[in-house]
Amino acid sequence: METDARPRASMDEIVALAKRRGFIFQSSEIYGGIGGFYDYGPLGTILKRNVKDAWWRENVELRDDVVAFDSSIVMHPLVWKASGHVDAFHDRLVDCKICKHRFRFDHLKNAEQCPDCGSKGSLTQPRNFNLMLQTHVGPMEDSASVAYLRPETAQGIFVNFKNVYQSARKRPPFGIAQIGKSFRNEITPGNFTYRLREFEQAELEYFVPDDGNDLATFETWVERRKQWYADYGVKPDRLRFYELSQEERPHYAKAGVDVEYLFPWGWGELESIAHRGTYDLDAHMALSGKDLRFFDEGSKTHYTPLLIESSAGVDRTALTMLIDAYEIDRSVDPNGKDTERLVLRFHPRIAPVQAAVFSLARNKPELVERARSIESALRRRFRTQYDEGNIGQLYRRQDEIGTPCCITVDFDTLEDGTVTVRDRDSMHQERVGAGGLEALLHERFA
Ligand code: GAP
């Protein structure tokens, strides 16, 4: 059987599949939606959870030098003053006085003319627009009660640095990791779940002593993150690690690498890895007046550790997994007929469903019962789904949601206890004893 895998899907195809199969829906769709917000459906929720679990496993559970953290979304407003977000986290915007549309100044090709209605000289002077979403805390809605929904999870870690190292009895080098929601009032949300106003970040703040090894540790983290994307099968030719020049980095940063993926519209950032020096702890010490330095019991000295940050977007990574997995297989079947199938080639640890178990017939209670009992036994160890009916349609559905293995119970199963196992990628089918399924799936998903 010849096959040819089409390399790229259009965003329209991805969005259509995401809706049809229950990965991602527009938020508040029945009211016309709301820009920059999306909901995850039954399969998308599991996909996103698997991405988070894969990150957490590698960066927290498998490391004895990283501890877990979960800070509140709303923090004291001075946190955002110290971090620089109140004064400097903004885009420059212009308004068209004729059509009333609003644009990012840095996106304009021609500052003389409105890109939407074409009017000349209709644009206002650029104004700063802060990207933090605001709310009010308490019963009064005045300037004293203004608070912000965090635009990054990192600051919750910085302000707790001392609480964490003292309670967890850690000394640099060690890291604090957090996965959680962040909010940014983006001017131009778009490209599906790429640029959102509400999104999740997976951030690792790694504190190191200033002993001359900091740049080597930075490089080690870049390598670790490279390995993580490779381990989960992201195609290497669609991934790049872009080294920021001194001009592109903030003045305090000693090094920076952006992890970028080749999306259908071009390269886009998935994660930023940055050597931030002592900037963040210094800023909070200066404004709070509290000492956040590390106290070294051995030398009886205080010092401010340097910080290496790796900050990934969970939604962008889940979208990457979806886009990267999407393929159309064209093949010629044994009768010489051209066929086409849509298949998501998810890594088995990322796939929302790992094994689907089918009964070949709907109306044969003994088959249904046998298939259900095989499925419920496997469910304890794997993400499984039971289904029944037309085998061609069942395979098609599971290919479209990226299920690596399909197991079919038929009349022979009742005679000899064997089932058909079909592999998503090769479409190869083999007959195996139902008792050996658990070991077989373990071996395939290892
Ligand atoms: N603490 C550092 C920090 O927040 P960032 O580069 O602004 O750095 C890190 O954000 C990651 O968070 C980005 O690489 C991206 O994956 C994700 N991210 C940022 N803004 C986002 C948005 N509007 N929608 C979805 N993901 C976003």
C-alpha cells in the first residue's frame, strides 16, 4: 500500500477538526463569541492536561532540585508596580478618527493612512495601552480597590522566594515551578488559541548562585527543553531555538533563547528561556523593603541568587501538538482505489485516547459484554474508550482524534480469546490474545 503524507494543514482545517471532534470551541459561541477566549472540549481538555502532565513530570517530579508552587491570580497591586508591569507592560495604540478602529502603532505600515478605511491623516497620536486586565477587590469600585489579573505566573514565585526556600529547605541551585492561568488584554488576539487574553503558562524559575556557572546552567536548561520537545515527537524541522541578541534582550538579561514553532502562518514563540540576573528579586526587595536574599548557613553570608527562567505557553504547546500531529494520508487500497484519511499522529502520552475497544456488532450482547469488560480492565492503566458499529467508521473516528491503538472484539474472540489490534500509523493489524493486551500497550507506549 503506497502512502503519501501531506505535510501541512491550513488553520481552517485545524479549527474545523478541533470543533468537530471536541478539542476546542469558541468561548460563549451562542452569543457570538468573545475575542481571545476559548473553551476546551472533552478531548481538548485531556490533550491540554497531558501537555501539562508531561511538562510537570519532566520539570518537577523527576527532579529533586525543583519544587512545586501555586500562587493566587490576584495579588497585591504593588507586585505589578515592582515588576514593571504597571509602568511598562503596554502596547502603543492609535485610533482612526473616521472608522473608530484601533491599531497597534508598531504594526502600521504607513502611519499616515488608516489601514482599514484608507482615510489619510485620520490616525491619532500613539498612546500607551496597558495590557493587564483589571478588576476591583472588595465592595468599592474606586482607584484604591483596583487589582490586576496576573499577566504571568512568575511574580507569585518571586515574592514567595524566601517562604519557599526556607520551608522546602532548598539552597541554590534549585527551582520553583508553577502551571497556571495568566491574563493579558491583547490588542490583537488571534490565530486561534495562539494569542489569547486568558491562557495558561508553565513557568520554571531556577535560582543559581553567582559562582561563574550561571551561563552553563542556562545552556543546560535550553538543552533540556530541546530534549522535551523531541521526546514528545514535535517535528525537528518545524522547531527552532532563536538566540536573542543583546539588543533584543531586556537590559538586565544576560542571555535569552526563544523556542519557536513553524505554524501555518509562520514562526511563532512557544516559550522563552531567559537569564534574568538578580533583576526580579532586587525589584521586590527595593519596593517591599523586605530582604529576599538567600542566607548561606555555611559561609554565614546573604546573597541574591541569579535567575534562569523557562516560561512556556500551555495553550500554544497544545495547539502545536495538534498542528504537528495533523496529517492526511493518501493511499491506494488493495483494489487499486485512491483513499484518503485524516490522522492525528499524537505521541501516545499526549493522545487523549490511547486505546479504543470495539465490539464488531451492536446487537450481539455477548460481543458487547466482552468488549466492555476488556475496555474496563484496560481503563485502569490507559486512557480508553469503548465504541461499537461499522468498523471502517470507527477507525476513521479514532484516526481523527489520534488514538494510537484500536482493539476489535469479534466472533473469533468468543471462540479463541484473541482480538484484532490495529496500529494507527501503519494501519497494520495483528491478532493477539486478549490477556496480553496490557503488556502490549505498555510496550508500545513506553
Ligand atoms: N514570565 C515570562 C513571561 O511571561 P512571555 O514571553 O511574555 O514571558 C511566556 O510569555 C510564554 O507564555 C510565551 O512564550 C507564550 O507561549 C505564552 N503566552 C504569552 N502571551 C500569550 C498569549 N497572549 N496567549 C497565549 N499564550 C501566551
